[in-house]
Amino acid sequence: MKENERFVVDGYSFGTKAEWEEAKREEESIQYIRAKTNLSDLQTVYKVYCGLVEKKTFTTPIGTAFLLELRRGLLTARKEEEIPGIPVTLPRKKKKSAELFSREMEDKNRVLAQQYQMKLRNARIVAFFLCVAIVVMFLITMFGPNSPLVDAEVQVQNKYAAWEQELREREEAVGARERELGIGQ
């Protein structure tokens, strides 16, 4: 038994449970109308028919078939222009199959993945150049003419030069004192 064969009402097969339930409801309404209304009285049938058409009570093929039956009965006593037409709702397009939906989603995801890969590649390129720029600035700062290392080296050289100058001055003072005292030659 096919899956949609279980949704059959009065020979009509419905694709979904919701449509089937609507058809069952309409079939019950039709049975109620048949039981409570004198369908041989054309004036009563006309009032019932007009009320059902105006309110668009029936939308399934079962309800439409009942309205057509009432309309044909009324055409024997009235002109066709006096009887309102039966409102018809056309079936909606079926929803996309799961396979088609899946393929569309895969295509959409593939496009998004390619876009994100391009963005990631561009971000890596930018990050690489920024890192190179930082390293170059660091090297310029450390080994350039105004770098802290050069300043520290100059300070150390000045310190040793000052010590050497002081040492020479002391040696000269010691040598001068030795000459005065006549020591060591």
C-alpha cells in the first residue's frame, strides 16, 4: 500500500494528512447538511448554496462536487446568471523535493565556502605583510642610528673613555709625584 493511499476520502486521494483531514471535515459537513436540509425544496437549496459559496466553506474536491450537485439542481428552476459560481482554489505548487533542496543547499554552501576561502587567503596575505612590517620596524629601531642599543653602546664607550681619561690623569699625577720625590727611574 502506498503512503498516500491511506489518505483517501470518497475516492479522492490526498497528498498530506492535513488535506485529508480537511476533506473528512467537509464530508461530515455535507452529511450533516443532507440530514438536516430538505434538498427537494429549491428555495432552501438556493439559500444553503449561496451561504456555502459566500463563506467559501468548501475547498476540497469533495466539497466542490457537492456544490456542483446543488448548482445543477438549481439550474432546473433558475437562470444560470442568478446562481453564483463555485469558488475554486487551484492546487499550490508542490514543495521542492528533499533531494533538490539538498542540492541547492550544497551549491549555496559551496559558494559560501569559496567566498570564505578567498577572505581567509586575503586575511593571511594582509597578516603576513603586517608581520613583515613589524619585524622591519623592530630591526630599524634596534639597529638604526637612534636605537637604544646604539645609545647604550655610546654610553658604555663614554664611560670607559671617562675611566681611561681619569686613569691617565692619575698616572700622570703619580708620575709627576714620583719625579718630584725622585723615585723610580
